[in-house]
Amino acid sequence: MGLFEDLSRFLSTRLDEFLKANPHLELLGLEDQLRGQEQDAIHLLGELKRRQKQLEDSILDTAQEIQRWHQRIQRAQAAQRPDLAKLAEEREATLLRQGNQYWGQMQGVREQISQTRLLQQQIHDRRRELKVKIAQVQAERAAQRSTSWDRGWYTSTVEGFNHSPLDPLEESFQRWETEQELEDLKKHINR
């Protein structure tokens, strides 16, 4: 077990180093995670609204049943049938308790809906902030590439078109190779 833990710790450290060296990938991963959380919150909201509608329907059905049994109580009392009136009162009381339970559950669901909406909005706002940060990082990287390309162009022109280590093709391959290394690290961690 110690070997597995050592390997896992090593890979985790390498992944952390890799992400520190490539902060844009860490930001993209975080944005992807937030997108998933926002989708989960939206899905939960849908489920809670369906549950709220079910409870509202149950409350209405129970209220109609209470009215029906209340009328039966009155009819039984008018007909001098205390035995039936008593049983109808017991049924009405059972329905009132059931209606109160539904009402309490609906209040709980409404509170959950409110909290989930707030959470979804917070996640949405955080995602928006993160997208701005990603755009800034990408703009900074583009500016660095542009500056590097300008220096590389100048160097290669002055030195007779020697390939500069900062040319755009080299950067593209370095970026691709870095992404491949990240994918390999993820595969090793997931094993």
C-alpha cells in the first residue's frame, strides 16, 4: 500500500507543479467544475419544483376531502347519527393532520428552492468572474506570444533566419506536448 501512496503523492505533486506552470489549465478545470455544479443546481431546482407541485396538488386534494368529510359530519349530526358523526370527525382529523404534514413538507421544499436558487446564482456569478479571469490570462498569454514572436522574428531576421526557440510553431508544439503530459498524468492518477 505504501508504494501506491508514494506513487499517488508523486503524481499529485507533479500535477500540482504542472498546473502551477500552466495556470490557464487550472482555471479551465475550475470553470468546468463550476459549470457542472451549476448544472447540478439547475437540475435540483427542477426536481424541487416538481416536488412542490406534487405537494400543492396533495394539499388541494386533502382540502377537498376534508370538506367532503366535514359535510358528512354535518349530515350525520342532522340525521341524529352520532356514531357516524364521530367516525367522520375522526376521518376529518386524520385528513387535517395529513394536510398539515403536506404543508410542512411544502414549506421545507420552498426553503430548499430558495437556498438552491441562491447557490445557483452564486455559482453563476463565480463562473462569470472566472471567465473574466480566463480571458485575462489568455490575453496575457497572447500578448506574451506576440512579443515572443516579435523578438523571434527580429532575432531570426538578424541572424539570417535561424529558428528561434520562441517561434510560434515551437510554442504550439510545446503547448500541445504540455497538454498531452497533463492527460497522461490524469490517466495515471485515475488508475
